[in-house]
Amino acid sequence: MESKPLVHLQGKDFEKEVLQSEVPTVVDFYADWCGPCRMVSPVIESLSKEYVGRVKFVKINTDDNPEIAAKFEIMSIPTIMVFKKGEVLSRTVGAGPAAMYKQKIDAALN
């Protein structure tokens, strides 16, 4: 799994791939119909290539995985969360610039 820059996850894999991950993990909660989600998607994809091997990037479709969205109180999408050792380090709601996400990812790496 580490070899792919960006992975689409199902809820059943969340615990293992995100909460138990040895590396910081960026989770993009999205839905196919969401305009801002489509705007942020290329940014997240680009960052996943930039941080490959150091940070895991996953996407979770909230329509397909409502239990995970509810667990993390995802009320608006896109919501981008950074996890490290099972803890939420940051949460960003709405589309933002790459620099903003990079700042949060770099903080997780330090």
C-alpha cells in the first residue's frame, strides 16, 4: 500500500491504514458530486506525489462510508484531516491552497 501515492479507502480499512499507520496520514473526505472536492483533488494528488514514502494519502468517499464520516463528525466536504499515530493533528474544511496543506503536513513530519 505504501507504494501508491494516493489510495481510495473503504471504511473497513480505515483502522489499519490510517489509525495504525506508522507514518503521518492525510485523509481527504469527499463525495463525487462535490464541486469544491473536485477542486482540491488535484492539489491532494500533487502533494501525495511530493511526499511519497514519507506521508500516506488516502481518500474516503463519505457517501460510501457514512460510518467513518459520522465517527469523525464530517459535516462539510471536502474535509482534509492529518493523522499521526492514531491522533487527529489537523482538520481543514473546504478547499484550500497547497501551501496551507503543506504547512499542516510538514508540522506532522516534525
